[in-house]
Amino acid sequence: MPTSVAVFLDFNLPNATTWFYFSSLLAVALFFKFSRLLCVRNLDVGMMFLLAPGLLLVLASRPQPVAPEQHPAAHVATLIGRGAVADSPGGLAVDVTHFAQQCGPALERSTGLWIGYLWLLVGSVYFFCRCLLDLTLVQRPALAPNLQTGGLAWLAGALLICLLAVAYRQVERHINPVPSPSSAAMPLLHPYDQSVFAVAILWRGWPVWAVAALAFAGHVAVIGLLVVIAWRHFQDVAAGVAGAAFYLMLPYTGASVGQIHHVLPMALFLGTVLTFRFPALTGALLGVASAATYFPLFVLPIWLGFYRNRGVGRFLAAFLIAFAACLAGIASMLWLEGEKGEVGQSIQLAMESTAWQPWKSPTTEGFWTGVHSVYRIPIFLLFLSFVVATMFWPAPKNLAHVIALSAAVFISLQWWGADQGGVYILWYVPLLLLLVFRPNLQDRVALPIDTENDWLMRSLRWCLRKVRRILKRPEPAAVDVLKNGRGA
């Protein structure tokens, strides 16, 4: 009897390659419009999986921990030493053959890793061009998914439960690795340990279940915001549910579901898209996102151009206040916990990281590893030029422009970022999904501030009246007597 029950409990989640093929077939069945083969929607659905082969190459080729005596560098040093004292060419040939047998797979993985990053960067160029093309797409026909909203919601819920198990397993393998003789002697710094987000040190000592729960909550926030944005600003709940289901079935989500720094930036940033009607609230949310994860700071010019002459002052003030308050809050939390040195250490790590300094040779894993910085600096300068240009072009901006330009900035940010540049696909995938399912958003613009009915102006006038009443000097008693006498 126990054996029979175990048959129903023997459930294994598919690996990354299997899920890539299965999810692509499922996406075509759900979102591909077979009645309109030549349409932008069909192209978008197919190209959403463009980066999956590169990501699979990176995951498969990433170096694993090995003992010092098995490292390729140790074999090279041994080979050089033996070659210097070799008595015969035959002995040297045997050593070379042994080196090729022992280190050949490791060297091939290194080549595959670089090719994977190259695929990710070249593939992201397409999405960058797609974002710029979206600025010109005005007429967007309403194309409903091939499955009803209830069915998509059920599928999204089932995928979310499966991803919860994946998140727990990923974090458990990361925090509690299985000890082995080969890895015990050589510490390994995982690539996702190199995150320099200010908030990353807050959960460093958390248990496995807490880290998995936080990562899972980030994904729940993303899909919830996708649905609410579509409901409030697209007037189409089905589009939001479709975007949420598509997000959960993408292989990028499954590969990074347990890594908080992949999902946290977009979980914070999507709130700005939801609250774009309120400049102060949008500025506060963007300030929190920038202080917590840094890189949303690069989309500040987009929002400044969006709110130009329509609340840009209150937006910028709220951004600066929230940015400073968030950094101060993180520092105070660490200070109260007794980790006073962690504040300066986190700031120093962010300032000294070669991943975000293109004039330095990178020490992190990525496409630019081993490449001279002279080739990286021009891309960084072009990126800064594009960021500045987004403040003025296009003008005026609507919500579709903000979404497309923000996605383009987050994509191009990884072209010069040396820390796994191209792997952070979840930093812009939710925005791409909004582009895929969005309707015509020409009328979603920043509204002019009505000074008579605006809540902030009314609050300021109320505060001024209170201040004047408090500061108003009381009249002398003689004046009161004269007034009372005249009145009598």
C-alpha cells in the first residue's frame, strides 16, 4: 500500500530545456492568432522565446566548484613544469593528452558560457528595436487570447504553485549546498551573490523558507500589477490575465524564480506605471525603487519628460524625498541591528564594483570578461546619450511611450553592465508583455494640474491658513475695549 501511494507522490518538475519547449508550444496555442498570421502579435509571441537558447547555454556552461588540484590553471602550471624538465618528447605528449582529457570539458564550458552571453546581448538588440518601433504603433486591434479569462486565471494559478516549489528548491540549493570533497576545499562565489543592491544585505541571514517566500511574493506582485494595470489603464482584464499567465510560463521566470534580485526591481517599478495619474505618488515609488535597486534611476528622464509642465515639480520632489528616506531607512535598520559596518561596506561595494564602471576591467562573470574596457566605454556613452534623449523625445509622451522607453533603457543597460549582462531578462519582460497586450494608449497622458481642485494645492492652502492663524499676533486689550465700546 505505501508503494502504491508513493506512485502518486513521485512528481518531478521539468528541467529548463524541457520547459522551454513545452512553454513555447503552450504559448502558441494560447496567444497565437491563427486567423491573422501576418500580425505583430504573432511575431511578439514567437520572439518572446528568442533569448531562451542563450540563457540555457549560460546555465549549462556556468563553471562548477572544483578542487584546486583539478583546476585548469593548476594543470597548465604542471604541464609547463614538466615540459621544462622533460627527458623525451613522448613523455610531454602523454602529459598534453592527459591535460586535454582532464580540462577539455571545462574549457569547452567556458567557450559555451561566452557564446551564451553573446546570444543574450545580440537577441536583446531585437527587443530594443521592438521597443522603439512600438513608439510608432498607434492602431492596435483588440486580439483576445485563444482561451477564456477564467481558464487563463486557472492556468496562471497552477503555474504559480509550481513555481513556488521551484523557488524553494533553488534557494535551498544555494544557501545549503550539498557538501562534497571537490567543493569543500575551494569556496565558490555564485554569480547571483554579487548583487550590489542596497537591500540585499537585509535578507542575507534569513532562513531558506523566508528567502523563497520573499522571491515568491515578488512574482505575485508582478503578476498582480500586470492584471491591475490592464484593468485600470487598458480597460481589459483579459489582457492582464493573459500577460500574467505568459509571464509565469516563460522559461526566464522559472530559471530565476528563486533569485530575489531578478524580480525585485520590476516588482517595485510596475507600481509607477499603475499610478501615473498621480505625479507625487509615482515619484515616491520611483524613488523607493531607485534606492533599493539603483538602476530604475536611469528612467528618471523619461518621467520628467512625461510630466513636463504637468506636475514635474511635485514628481521630482517626491522622488528625492523617497530616495533619501529609503536609503536612510535601510541604513538605520542595519544600525539598529548592530551591523554598523555593513552600511559602509554595502556603499563601498557598490562604488567599487567593476560591473558598473566601464573604464575598469570587469572581475565578474559576463560577456565583457577578458575584453578590454576600451570597447565597453563607447557603448556606455551611447547609453547615456539615449537616456538623456528620452527626456525630450518623443514629445509629448503618453503611457505607451513611457512603457516602451523604460523597457528600452532596461535592455540597453545590460549591454555595458559586466555582471551577467543580458541574464537579467526579468528586469524588462513585464514591460514587454504590456507592449504585447496593450491597446491604443494615446489618451493616457499626464493631466494638467487643476490648482483649484488639486488635493496637494488644497492641502497647502489649508496648511497656510493654519500657520497664519497660529502666527497671528493677539490684539492689545485697549484695542479690544475700544472695539467693544464702538460696538455698544
